[in-house]
Amino acid sequence: MLDKSGIPVCTSDSSTLNICGQCFRSLSRAKVPRFALANKLYRGQMPPQFRDLTWVEEMVCAIYRNMAHVTRLYQSSDPAQPFVFHGNTCAHETNIVSTAKVLPRSPADINGMLTVVFVGPSKLTPRTLRTLFRIRKELVWSFLRWLCNHNRLYEHIILDQSVMDLYPEDGTIPGVAERVIYDHE
């Protein structure tokens, strides 16, 4: 499978193929490139049903984890707009790499790498938390099954339905509300 942009010239007589340096070196040594389709590591488009996975849902499915995430949210100072927030999430590399043999990761495991700092006069509502830390159980489970069938890194991963059952059908990561640090300035 090739992307059209990787074939700038294609006639009945000849073709030109653009490939990255890493793939060229592998092919020059008669080796299959690391991320070739033959290695079951397709890095193209995800199926449409998985294109709206949240970053938290991806964390639940990740084999390797070495980042801690700090979300800082600011509530609007305009009393007429109490549900307007701005902020950011920063990912900080840790010196510990967690490698999962069983997926999904548990809510406690995900919460251990999340911190939420909320700056404002009130408390965050469940609706606000759901917007930022949404998890959809059925979608995550389908994605994990898809990964096991389409990515060789996942072919020996054990999927544990009892861990998946710790998550809501469509809601916030269990326990994230208790991770919020309130700064009322």
C-alpha cells in the first residue's frame, strides 16, 4: 500500500518512488523496513470509528507509558460565562517506563499519571470533567481488539474484560474528580 504523494512520477515506462531514509537503508540491506505493512505495523489511517478517540482513551490502550499529564484549567472571570474555561495539558516525560502485558490499563493506573489543577471560584462539574476526560467503554474495547488484530506489538497482549468493566459506558475516568487540585486564587 502506497500513498499517492509518495509516487510523484508514474508512467507506463517508469515510476519514481519517494521513501524515507530509514526505509531506504533497510531496503538497501535487503531487509523489510521496520514500519512496513509486512510487519503488521500499518501507520496509515485508522478506521473511521476510531478517529475520534480521546487522548485519555488512547492512554487506556497504550502498551508503553512514560508520560505524566498535568491539566491546568482556568474558569472565566466573567460571571455571565461560568462554563467558559481555558487552559492546557502538558505531558512530562518520567524516568519510569510502564509496560503493560494486560490491557486496558486500570482507572487507578491512568489516574496515577494525571493531575488536574483548577483555578476558579467554584468547583468543576462532572459535565466539564467528562468533556476533558471522556472514556467510552465499548469504543475502547473495540479499539483494543482492533489493535490486537492489526498491530504486532499487541498480538500477545491479554485483554481483560474485568478491567474494562471498571469504566463507565460513556463518562469520566473513575477517580479523576478526586485528582483535582483547586486553586481559588
